[in-house]
Amino acid sequence: MQTSKYRRLPTYHSHNQKKKYTQFEQMPVVSVKTVTTVPMVVASDEESESKVQPPKSNKQQFRYVLLSLILAAGLSLWLMQDSVENYYQQTYHKNSILSKLKQYTWWQAGAKAALVLNSGISWLNQNITSANHNVTTTFNQHVADAEKNKTTITQKPQLTVQQNLQQTAKQDSIKSAFTLGAEDEVFFAGDSLMQGVAPHIQKWLSEGYGIKSINLAKQSTGLTYPGFFNWPETIARTLNDNPRIKIMVIFLGPNDPWDIPDPHNGTRFISFASARWESMYRSRIQTIMDTARQHQVTVLWLTPPDMRRHKLNQQMVYLRQLTTDEVMRNHGFVVDTRAMLGSNGDEYTDTLMQPNGKKIKTRSADGIHFTISGQKIIARDIFNRFILPAQPNKNDYSNVH
């Protein structure tokens, strides 16, 4: 049988025959094509490794993050060692384990570096404050000059009368230490007891008379741990930055009956109520009083009330006597908060009997702090001591309840 050059598969039309050769149903067609070769530059193994780096595993990333956190925490602790030590002393009333590192030069260098950084920040803040003050003063002077040029001859008599009234009001304010003018400010300093009392007085002064106030009360503070919070320095800085402060109200004591760290030997503590302890405590009160006198600010010092715990109450008896004596020796005014809260002498009570026979709960469950009613009773007593100007607002806050 003659075959052709290109052999073909026979075609089957029968259905059965088609199934018989199913393996030839789809034959791939192969064609001959011309292949052109192009020269290619193949990178070496070293170059490939340098360009393609495998991603870091999760374990490697975790180690990197953990190491970064440890380094950051160590650096922060190195720089903030004094703050950490002061906080530990304030909380636990003993030295922390960090105090043992003070003998090493590299550890002392951290405290010095922190001091330099804090000084730089303080210098920057002072310059910013000074620049803002200069800009504001220049702008106000410019506005005042512009208004002055617009003033007509007929308005001059009115200005003269107004200036005379202001001068008279200023002379009247000098007559009483508790006289407040519209431009005067009141400064509140103290611990958590003041945090409850001051906001009520601030509200009455602001809403009723437009008098501004500053409240820097901070919980867990006192005069025994200046490293944690230094009230004499804070008060000096506040009075210096706010020349309109006329009256300063202070409420401290419950956080002070602790041994004081010896400033000459950080590993030792001075026993509470000892002669040296009392001398240091009195000197800190006197520093505050001297600063107030230099700024011509009246000091109204509130002594703590009776406490439920017997030991703390006896400590408050001692601190009340000490504080009262030192403040009055320096021409300050002292307010005893016991009677206004219903206490009889040195005995603790948490209720106050009203004239109508109804009792008011004045103390909170911890036997130290006040209820809202107790806060308002003390706030009203302090507020009513102020000699206030004529009310520019409609609300009457005299003898507030």
C-alpha cells in the first residue's frame, strides 16, 4: 500500500469506531519555528544575595523590639533616677534599691545630665513666656495709643472720674487684707483636701464677681517630701509669674506625718516630731510666708480637721499646733476647720447638726476626706471672709450654701 510523505490518521465516522481511538482525538500540532538567541547578563551568586535579602523572622523582630524597649527604659531610668527615688520615698517612706547605685560615677552622671536637660527646658520656657509677654505688651500699648488718639476733649472728664474711682478702690483694698478687686486673683495650694474645696470657691468668685483664681492643689503632697513635690518652690514661681495674686489659701497636713529624708545623708531619715524634724518643717513654712510677704500676698492657712484613725488624729493635733504657731508668727491667718465640720475639740465626727435639728454628713468613708456637703461648708467659710466688689453679675453668691 502506497503511503504519502505525511501520514494521516484515518477518519472514522462510526460512533463506535470513534470511541475506540479516543487517544487520538486531540493531537497537538507541532510546528517548526526559528529560535533567535539573545545574549543575557547573568548576575553572580554574591550579587543576588546582596540585592535580595530574606525578610526577618518574627522571632528576630521581637528580639529587636524587646532590645529597643529595654534600652529606652534603661536610659529613662538613668536620667529620671531622682524622680523615681523621690516617688518611692513618698509612697513607701524608705529608700529604693536605686539608692545603692549612687556610689558609682556613671550613675551619678545620669542625674547630672537630667539636671542639665531640665535647666535647658526651664530656660526655654522662660524665654518663650518672656517673648509672649513682650509681644502682648507691645500690642496692648499700640491699641491703647490708638484709642487715646481717638479720645475727644468731651471724653476727658469721664476718664478723669474713672481713674479717680479706680485709685479710691485701690486705696480701700489696702485697708483690709481680704479685700478683692475685679483685677485681683486668688491662689489655692494644697493636697487632695484642697482639691475638693477650691473648685467651689473658684466657681463663686468667677460666676458672681468675675474674679480669676489659680488652683494648683495636688494629691499626696505636703512639706515633708520636697523631692516629690516642692511647695515652697512652686509657690515662689507662681507668685512671681502671677503678680495679680492678692490672697493665697493653703490646705496641707495629712500627708506630712512621716520621717523626712536627711538632706545631708540620703540613706537616713529624720524621725517625725523630733526636734530636728520640727525645725525643718517650720523652716519650710517660714519660706512660704517670706515669699508671700515679698509679693504682698495675704496668706490664709487652713489646718486639717480631726481624723478617724487615732494615730493619724494625734499626728494632726501636733501639726495643727505647729502650723498655727509658725503661720501666726509670720503674720499669716489661720483657719481651724474642725468646728465648721461639727468636731468637738480633738474628737472625730462625720456629721454636723444644723439649727433645725437635721444632720449633714460631712466626711467620706475613709475618715479623712470630705463629702460634697463638707467641701461646700469649708468653701463657704473661706468665701465669706473675702471683701468682694460690687457684683457685675446677677447671681448672688454671698452667704452661699
